[in-house]
Amino acid sequence: MKKTKILGWSALLLIFVAAFAMGFTAATEHNLEDGYEVGDVAADFSLKNVDGTMVSLSDFDSAKGFLVIFTCNTCPYAQAYEDRIIALDANYKQQGVPVIAINPNDPSAKPGDSFAKMKERAINKGFSFPYLIDEGQNIYPQYGATRTPQVFLLEKTAKGNVVKYIGAIDDNYQDASQVDEKFVENAVDAMLAGNEINPKTTKAIGCGIK
């Protein structure tokens, strides 16, 4: 009987250890996949722009923050938002919050998102902001971006670029004239005024990153 009890406790201990190990692994993987949350400090990057130059957030000395937007050429949702992204840059760049657009897609999986096609798109649409390629797809996982388009509003502070808002541009990708809530505009206006941002996160509606 005593031997059976010992074996029973040993089995339970092994199950507990295995469950803990699996839980730790899952948690680690989950954290890696999640990327930044509101309040985190975003690391800088150096990515190639469509004009051939390398662009980093540190290049913008007078910026008060950034609208880092993961977008691409080929996604219909991203295409639907292009004019609104141009308008966001025109409005907020002069207030110290420029748009920094990043294409996270792998061009071998999406040939329409190649660097050459990015240059064409930027010229045809008259992009007024950097349009960067995430070569090697190293940056979008850091941010935890999953969709195109997806916005990360950063505020430049003494401790670094702090994430203030994550999510969608607004609540109607199909028709800009029918938008009820301008999430990004409201977030930037609140940040610049020193007010609380509400909501701080929304669900990004778009294509999955390839």
C-alpha cells in the first residue's frame, strides 16, 4: 500500500513538473508573439526607405512622437486606407507626429510587396512619408503587428518612445465618409494635449502579415 502511495505521489509530481514546464514554454512563446503593449518603450530600428536611404526614429530630432503604421501594397484594406494615411501624415507631421510606414510582408510570398513595387506605389500615390521595407521580417514581430494596416502611436519621452495606442485607424475601412470614431486622430490629439487616450487599443482590421 505504501509503495502504491509513493508511486502515486511520484506520478503526480512528474505531471506537475511537466505541466509547469509546458506552461513556462507556452508563456515564453506567448510573450514573444505578443510584442509591445501600451506603456512599453519601443526600440529604434534602421530600415530601408523607398528612396534608398536608411531611416530610424532617431533621425527625427524634433518629433514629439510617431505613427508607426504597418501596411503594404497588396492588401485591399491597406489600399482602402492609403489616402487616410496620407492625410494623417499631412495633418500631424507639422505637429511633430509624422507617419512612418513599414511593409512587413515577405516579397517571396507576396511578389506585389517587393521593394521595386513599393517604390512604384509610393510614387503613384504620392506618399509624403517614409515607406520602409522590413527586410528579414525582424521588426514587425517586435511590435506584435499582425495585420495590415495596424497602427502603433509612440510618444517621444525622456525614457524613449513609449507606446500610447495600438490598433485600427478608424471604425470604417470601407468608406471614410461614414467613419464614426477616428481612433488614431483622437489618440494623437489626446497625446499632444497631455490627456488620457481612450481607447488605448482597438482591433486592427486588415490582412494577415505574410
